[in-house]
Amino acid sequence: MRPSHLVNKAMWKPQKKVLSIRVDADLLEALKASGKGWQTRLNNWIRNGINSHYF
């Protein structure tokens, strides 16, 4: 039997972990001001940076 994420990648979601980090107040305000989903957008920006080798 194969893991579900190998059978149907559309249904697989990565495991989420709680993280506590410190960021500049103005950066956090700008992210929150960008509207609902700011944490998801931040996650995507970090992922794109890592995938682009800019870390």
C-alpha cells in the first residue's frame, strides 16, 4: 500500500507546526494589513525563497 500523498497529491496537505519568531513590527503590520490569508502568503513566500535558494 502506498502513502496517500503519493497516490493523490491533490489531497495531500503538509503537516503544520506552530512557530514563534520575532519580526519587525512594521513588517507584521504590513502583512496583517494585506488582508485575510496573510499567514498563508507568508508561508508561500518563505517556501518560494527556499526553493529559489535565497535563504
